[in-house]
Amino acid sequence: MLARMTSEPEQQIGVGTPDAFQRLWTPHRMAYIQGENKPTGPGAGDGCPFCSIPEKSDEDGLIITRGRTVYAVLNLYPYTGGHLMVVPFRHIADYTDLTAEETVELAEFTKAAMTALRTASGAHGFNIGMNQGTVAGAGIAAHLHQHVVPRWGGDTNFMPVIGSTKVLPQLLADTRRLLLDAWPKADA
């Protein structure tokens, strides 16, 4: 049964100092916060999700498309709808360890991701980058991955800024399907 909505804030014991704010609970985020699915060590065999994702079907792994040396995959913990990553198949940590072929394909996939996101969602801009090392903010530092985060005018609102909560309007499987359909096709 759904709780009844009121205009008066409900006070709960144990949530801190009573105030006028309501709480939007996102318990599914605890998996990310507690490090679920994070590698146990730096090696490819230490539970690296970026090494195990390609072993799954594209649907189960949320893979949009695969290349020869890299693949594009949706982020399980997205900053915005459509947040994806371009990931080398090879388990390497540092950008300087990419081969020339991997560097080119990573760049081409990033361009294709931008095109697909513009087509599928009308993205106005992008945050593109990679965090190199845990001190630089890499959640999984042992396996290089480049983020492609679509942005829209006015997409920063009170929810992430004040509420520390992200509102995602679409299920990841639906986002994957849209991006797969919008992904630029290779020239024949």
C-alpha cells in the first residue's frame, strides 16, 4: 500500500535534527557506496567488472556496442540518463598504456557516443573524461574507462545540488536500446 502524501513533513526518529525537508530514500545506492562489484585487487582476475561485462550478453551487460579493442557500456550508477563509458577490453589502468589502435578506437567510440546521445536524447553538451587513479576519483582505478555524460541546459536542479539525489527518467535497459538504435553505423 502506498503511503499517503501530505503537505506536512513527516518526522522520523533517527534521521537527524527535525527540519522542514522531506527525505527521498535511495537505498539501492548503498551497493555503490559500499563497493559492491568493486575489484578485490588490481589484477584482471580480481573481480574487475570491466573484464566480466564483455563475457555477458550485450543486454545483460548493458553493452551498447563492441569494437575490436573497446566497447561502450551504460554506467550502472549514472550521473545523468544516458551516462555511458568507453572501455578497453584489455585490463590496463593508465591511458599511456593504450596501444595506438586502442587510442584511436577509444576516440572514435567517444565521438560515436556523442552522436548517439544527441540523436537519442537531444543532449546539449557533454562531460567527457577519465579519472586516472583512486586519488583522482577513479571508482575502479585498475581498468581504464572514459565517461561520456550527456548534459542539457537546466539539468542541474535542486535534486543533485541540494538533495544529493539524482532523478533518472528511464530504465537502463530502455536507454541502452535507444542508444543502440542511434549508434552511428560503420561505413560499408
